[in-house]
Amino acid sequence: MGGLPSNRAVVENLLHHGDRLEIARPVCHWLFFQNETDLAECVHKTQALGFEVVQIDQLDDEHMKFSLQISRIDHVDQYSIDRCTLELLELCKLYNAEYDGWETEVVID
């Protein structure tokens, strides 16, 4: 079953719980930043891609000082979620950020 390993594990967990992957739903993602400038620039870029900001926090961490939680309505089949996370991983490279994964709710009906 191809795909990014962490995505594959989440998709398999959703399937195990009877999820209907073809139904689009809110998907939350977490990114961590070293500085406020990179955070602000990435926020603008993610909003242009249709994400909305759920939460921004300042962290008590020497390496990663800010966290960003974003959400967008997406499909969570393997292909769709891999495309989405690869897009976010590319943004992380541009803005010196770390991508920390995604989560969503199980949709049965």
C-alpha cells in the first residue's frame, strides 16, 4: 500500500474503525517554527492554499519557539492525504519548520 509511513498508519487506523475515507472532513495539521517571521510567512501561504488557522502558540522550547495548528476540509484516502502532507512538507522546507503530523475524526456514515 504506498504512501508516507506515518500517513499509512493513520489511514489504516481509520479503516480499522470502519471509516469511509472517501468522505471529505476537517483534517488538522501541526507545524513548528524557530521564529515568528517564518511562522507569519507560512501562515499566509497556508491560508492561500485553503487552510484556516486553528491555533498559534508560543512555546517554551529553545529550538522550536512557535506551533501552528491548521485545518482544511480534505479527503483522507492514501493518495489525497499524501499529496496534502507532501505540500506541507515542502512549505516546512521553505520556512525552516517541522511538520508534526495530522489527525481527523472517524467518519462512518
